[in-house]
Amino acid sequence: MCGFAGFLCSTPAAMAVSEDVLRNMGNAIAHRGPDDQGEWQDRMAGFGVSHRRLSIADLSQAGHQPMVSNYGRYVLAFNGEIYNHKQLRASLEEERPALSWRGRSDTEVLLACVESWGFERTLSLVVGMFAFALWDRQHRTLIMARDRMGEKPLYWGWQGDTLLFGSELKALKTHPKFQGEIDRNSLALLLRHNYIPSPYSIYKGIYKLLPGHYIEISSEGKEFVSKPYWDYSEVVRKGMSFPFDGIDALAVDQLESLLASSVASQMIADVPLGAFLSGGVDSSVVVALMQRQSTLRVRTYSIGFKNKALDEAVHARAVARHLGTDHSELYIDESDALAVIPKLPGVYCEPFADSSQIPTFLVSSMARQHVTVALSGDGGDELFGGYTPYQFMPKIWRILQFMPLVLRKSMAAMLSALPLPQRMNKLCAIMGARDREDLYLRLRSHWLRPDTVVLDSHEPESLLSGPSVWRFVDSFERWMMAMDTVGYMPDDILVKVDRAAMANSLETRVPMLDHRVVEFAARLPLHMKIRDGEGKWVLRELLYRYVPRKLVDRPKAGFMVPLGAWLRGPLREWAEELLAESSMRQQGYFDEKKVRAVWLEHLAGRADRSGCLWSVLMFQAWLVAR
């Protein structure tokens, strides 16, 4: 796991960039790679790249980056892991017996693959999580790519005559050409989703490369359109056209084989390795498969809350005891969690407002005291139908669609006047839906009209609000899962985990996002995911082979904190300062009267508006700290 950042100048006047600029870009993301650093420049072409390394495989200097290929044509800055690099290396050696190697790193194998097979074939063959920048010295072309599911980040964009790119925005900000103009349209997206969906970022002219895409840019500034080398929509189409037609037990067998293979490949490291364990289905499956394949006790980590109403650690402890892992717990109270909040603007390089970022940071910090790599169970909900809306939203829509829209809106208005918990607020919001796509957009929204709250903004189209290219999906349930797999998961879940872990110099790996597991999940019929009103049927059946049902069969809890109560209590003073009407008016980003009205409504207990307020607060805290 690493981080990189760099630039490409399109005019001679912009090419005189000092080495200090490049080094500063790398230093800004030193947390992503505290073990080594390096810089490389092609001064005649105006290209430079800085790299920070967290050593995981081949800890020697043979893995130093940026790395130049054997014949000198390519220079690579790479972030991530290629899990099948040993197999790729064997294939290369079979084709080219005289090929020489300097070490055992996956970076060197990736470079050799590109040099031998070209980058398009290489991308089709690699299994892993990654983002990379590849400089072609011969053609003076920069190629950037991101892994299929979006586990690793990559920002890029032109700032005048200079292209800036990197693993985090904080690296781009150190370059003298960085303009830093906040994109109010992206801010509107933040208020809707609590994250900024790809390809947008908080800054004008800076974008996120989409998962499964690559882009080519020449030194003359010519930009080739971002292209997919792996397309999840095609995966879903093929899954529907060629569905799995075996019996239940065979589906569980095949999933077990695929996940066990993915877990085994992701357990390879030259540093200590462990896993996050919440005691839920997904993380328990991953840990069970890890322990089955390990001769040593797997190290597992859980966060517990001293407030018993929030504590889920007891379930993780029971699973760990049954599987025989070397289990560690960190029990925290309110003060521990609140102490993380001032750090969040530095952890997340653009405003990010999923409040489970707080316990995620804490469990990452605890794990890093013992291990350098941690596996997680992320992805199970999206791929196998775990989120509760997948079960109840189709039923709600079947009722709502037969009620006149005017009547639904009137009922919602009456209910909204009552003191309601957050979930009831969501019910009021979805009652005004025009169709099922609008229903799900409203469910996933925090502010329903964010462009009326962010001044001078126009909310751009995103996955859920733009014209759907997913209408071919054969059921509402599968459509929701697809939307979350290409939207919510990479832009919320994976961002949350990557930034929280890397702020602690911890590498995280996600076995369920091996593209072969993803492709198999797309072939499974709906009844193998959702059955008898419960999601993740096939994953549960797999888990029951290792863990008794009584240890894992319980309602889904999530990684939540009592944000609503905190904002009325210990966080009130902090929030009041950030939401001061005079400050917001001076900053000029929000309609301060609308924000204050929501804040006062929350304080009065008329409704839990913490979901709306957290996005505004995270932006305000980020704005002050930047």
C-alpha cells in the first residue's frame, strides 16, 4: 500500500518545477507510505511523480518507487496490491526465459507485464486493488488506471496548463498551480449523499477516476476520454443472461471456493496481518476462511462501546472464541469517539460525512499497533442483498404506487409536523416519490433539495439522479444492489475505510471484491440472496459451515454512533460555532437561515436531523481546517 502524486505540464513555461515541489507533494501523503519515498522527473517533457511506500511485499530497496522498467521505456508509480503477481511472473518467465528481475515486488511484475503485453492486456489479467500512474517516455504519454471496484483512490485534473494527479487531494494542494476553487455543485451532492460521488470532487477541475477505468493524457495536453476496461453493468447483463442454475448446496460450494481462494491470495504479505471482526455475517465469513487456511491464530480486532445499548463487541468476541482467533477489543466511551472528530478534516481530503468514519478510524488505529495489513468484510451487503431496504422497499413501493401522489404528499406533510425519529423522516420523504428510481434516490438522500441550501449551485446529475442506464435490470431489488455496488460502495464505504486506515498507515484488503467473486454474485438468482425476508442467504449458509447460527443470527446493526444525541449534548458547542449564522453568511456557501432552521428543529427534539446536519458540519470543519 502506497500513495503517489505528480504533475504533467503542457507548456514550456510551466515545466520549470523545482524538486521541492515534487517532494512536498509526496510528503503531504506520507501517512500512506511512511517506509520509503522517491521522486522521478522527465524534465524535457514536464513530467514528475513522487511516491510514498508502505512496504508489504519485498521489503527491500528492490521495491523502491517510482520504478523504471527494464528497458527504460516506462516509469511506474503504483498504489495497491496485485494478488496474482506470482502467477503473472511465472507466465512472463515461460514466455521470456531470459527476463531478469531485481526483486520480488508486485510493482516490478506489473511493469514487466506492461512492457511485454501492453497495458490493456495487463489490466485484463491483473487481480487486485490498485491505482497507478504509468509514464511512457517514448510517446510522452501518461496512463492512469484504477481497480475494478474502486478500492484505491485516484484524483486528477487540469489546473491551467498543468495536470495534477495523486492518491489524495492534499498532495495536489501543495502544487503552486493548484487553484483550489470549491465546486458548489459538488457541495450540493455532498448534502444529498453525505459523500461526493465520482467523478466529481470538492474542487473545480479536479475529478476522481471512475472504478474500472483508465485514461491517457499526452504531454501536449491532449486528453483521451476515460475508458472502461471492466464494466460492472456488463457483468450484471451477463449474469442475467447466463444465471447460475445449480442447486442451493452447489451455490454455497462455489462461493466458498471463490472466497477461500480470494482470502488466501490476500493473506500473502511480508508483514503482520489481521482482520476486522464485527461479529456480523460478512466479517465472520472472511475470518472463518482465514482461520481455516492459517496454521497460526489469526489476529482479529473489534471496537466495543462502554454504552451497552451500542455495544456489538460481545458478538464479535463469541465468533472469535468459536473460531479460535487471537482477538483484541478496544472499549471506548463517548470521550474517545468525540476526540476523533477534530482529526476528521485531516483524515478525509475532501468533506465526507458518514459518521461511522469515527469507529472505523478507532479500530484502524488499534489494529495498526499490531499489524500492517487488515482484511475486512466489506462488499457483502451490496453483492448479496444484505441492506434492509432491499427487503422492504419493493413492498413499500407496491403499496405507494396505487396511492395518488397528491394524497401521499399531503400525508407526508402532516407526518412531518410531528416529532419523528430519523427513520420516520425517511418514510415521509419517500412518500413523495414519482417512481421507484425516485423512491430510492429519496431514501439515499439527506437533503432533498440541496441546491436550495448551497448558494449559487446547480446539482449535477449523478448515478441515482441522472438518466438510468440500468433499466435492463430485471427486479427492483437487483437494481438497488447494482446502484449501491457502483455508487455507495466505492464512494462511501471504500473511501471511509481507505482514508481511516491509511491515516494510521494500515493497509486494508477486501476479499469479497475480487472481481471473480463479484461476477459470480451477479449470476446468482435473487432467491439465493434474499429469502424469507432476509438478505445474504448464500453467505449465511456458507458461514453456518463454520459458526453456529445462534452466534450470528440477529438483526443487522451497522457501525453506528449516537450522532443525534451527541449534537444535542457534548457536540452542541462545537456545532453551534460552525453553524453560527454570521459565519455562514460571511463564508457564503449556505443559505444560513435554512441550515439554522434545521439545526434548531434538531435541538428542540422535533426530529432527528443529524443526517442532514453532519454533511454541513463536516464541510464547515473541513473549510476551517484547509
